[in-house]
Amino acid sequence: MITIKEVSELAKVSQSTVSRALNGHPTVKEKNRKKVFDAIEQLGYQPNAFAQALASNRSNSIGMLVGTLSGPFYGPLMHHAEKVVRARNNHLIITSGQEQHSEELESIRFLRAKKVDGLIIHADTLSDSELISLVQQQPATVILNRYIPEIAEHCAYLDNELGGYLATQHLIESGHRHIACITGQLSKCDSRERLQGYRNALSDAAIDYDANLVVEGRFDDQGNHQAARRLLDRDPKIKAVFCQNDAIALALYDVAMERSLRIGHDIAVVGFDNDSLSEHLRPQLSSVNFPISEMGRIAAERVMALIDGQKVDQLPALQLTPELIVRASSTS
């Protein structure tokens, strides 16, 4: 069996340098890191992960909780987080909570039982107090898509209220005053924040808020066609709709087609997320860009920095700014 001593001799570095290189330690010079991994490849050395973890008090793994393992939101989020983690010779262990409180708690217990060095958490049902407690127990933790003042430095989140404002403001500036909104699940804070942005834009334009112009949909693809039909049945004068994500907008496209309504002419539509389908719909969908990939990247970078001992109050804020991408669905 090849030993770490043989690797160090071939690479002409110390055994401690080999160990630090294997653990992804940032103090190892790049030329030494290359020599170590060239020697490992040449010798066929297989490090003992369990022994490494005991020696370094590190598992070289990061745990990640997401809502589901599918869809245009979570895929890029996981992919870009993993790219950062793997670049540091660590591995990302991912599990999903399925929007169930018991499942989210069980997933976190599972990850912590694996002795992960840090956590990236996208939780739909855990309370602020539960997440505060988690950060106190595991300081190398980043909470995604939530802002909790007590642990603000551990939160990576989008300014959802601004996103809702930008979408609604664009429809107002396009000449609309009878503007509806199909929300995501109102149990989710991002839905409520986007709705508040919608209300703020109406208020700033001296347009009264009308609760009849708001219906609750879902961020997945369940029930959004019914929500769109209910909205259009409720008020046939609706000429503009802010959909709180692009999946909801896609359902509205279908319902508009059923009713021979032309998107961008008879009814203006703005979505949210700017996922890959936005440019492939016809007409192309105006949408508020959610920099999902950037969120995954900066969350992983923050966790790795915390693991390396950086002081959390010395790290930059993690609030992301939305941007409205205007396309043909909201202009005529």
C-alpha cells in the first residue's frame, strides 16, 4: 500500500505539506500542490478519508439542504455551489426538504451526523429561531434566500421586494393601471416580499391596491393554470399581470392561448427568475433576473471562508440585487 511518506519523497515536499494539500489548505503554494497531486497520480495513492478527518478534524465535506433536487431554480444553485466546493478539494452532500418541516429537520440531522464542516441551507418551513439556533451550533452555515437580522452575516438573499417593485413599475410605465399579480405560496417569505414590492409600486403611482387582482399560485407547476383562470374569470378587464416566477408565467401563457388572448398585445406579462425558458417562449418573456448561480457561488465561498476561520463580521454582505430584463411579453 502506497503511503503518504512515499508521496512526500517523490514530490520532494514534507509530509505535512502533502497532508495540507490533500485537505485543500489555502496556505499550500500552487507549485507544491501540483507536485503533490502529480506524485499521487503517478503512485496511485488513495488517501484514507477517515484517517484524514481524524487527523485534521475536518471531513472535507459541506452539507446542502434545498427544497427539491429538480427544477430550473435549484439545479444552477447546486451546480455553482459544488463548483466552488470541489475547487477546494471538498465534496458537497445534498439533501432535500420537500417543503416539509419534519423533512427539513431530518435532513439537517442527517448532514450533521455526517460531520460536515459547514452547511448551506435553503429552508422553506424552518422558523427564524430554528435557523438562529442552527447557526449558533454550526457557525460555518449560510442561510439562502432568507434575511434574519440576528444572523445577517450568515444570510445570502435577494432583494425580492425590489424585484416585485421593478416588475410592477415597468407595467405601470408601459401604460397599465389595472395590474394583477399571481403570487407564489404566501407561506414563503419571498412571495410575501415580492407582493409587498408590487403594492409599493402601485402606491407610488397613486394606484389603489385591489385584493381581487391578486391570486395565490405556486412556485412549482402545480395549480397555476387554475390560478390564472380564476384571475381572468374574476376580472376580464385585466390587461397586465405580474407573475412571481416564470413557471407561473408559463401557465398564464397557456391560459391566454385558451382564450385567444395575445401575450404582449391583449395582455402584458412579467415573470420572475429569468430562468432559461424565458427566452424560448413566444413572445419572449420579460422577467426579473434572479442571479441564482451567483447565490450558489457566494454561499459556498462564504462557508469555506468561515471554515477557514475568517471573522464573519469582516466578510462582505450577501444581498443580491435583481434586474428587470424587458422582452416582448410586456411591450407592444
